[in-house]
Amino acid sequence: GASVVAMSSREAGRLGIDYTRGQRGQVQTAQGTTESYFVIIDQVSVAGITAHNVQTAIIDGNYPVEILLGMSFLRQVSMQENSGVMTLTQKF
């Protein structure tokens, strides 16, 4: 799984994230190594669950099409699996 949240530069632009001020680097994807920017996003919210100061890789281009939740988000929430269904809840 991914160690950090990952999104395309197209999606970052749509969300108003100025990723070009981030640290340039590379990430390993299913298609190979590609250029990216590493940024800290103040707040990431998914279905009413909010994580703060989330490390994110902004990958040049249009992929991934969907934002991928990595451990930089998931370690801030509680996860429980039951009968193949993963449930996330806010940690307090």
C-alpha cells in the first residue's frame, strides 16, 4: 500500500493546492518511477473523518485518476474490518 496520500497534479490544481512549493522527488507507482512534489496538506476530510497535517505526493500529470489514501491519512483514523468491509472512524 501507499505510505502517503497520492494525487495527480491535475486534481491538486482543481483543489487549489500550490504543490510547486513542495519538495521535488520521485515516487514508485505500478507504472514505474515518476516525478512528484511532496507537500503537507493541513486537513484531509473523507466522509466526515478529518486528518491533519497529511503528507501527500502530487504526481505530475493526470494519474492517479482518483486520490489514493495512504498511511499518512490512514494512521490517523481507526480501521476495522468485518466480513470484508473496512470501516473507518475518527480517532479522538
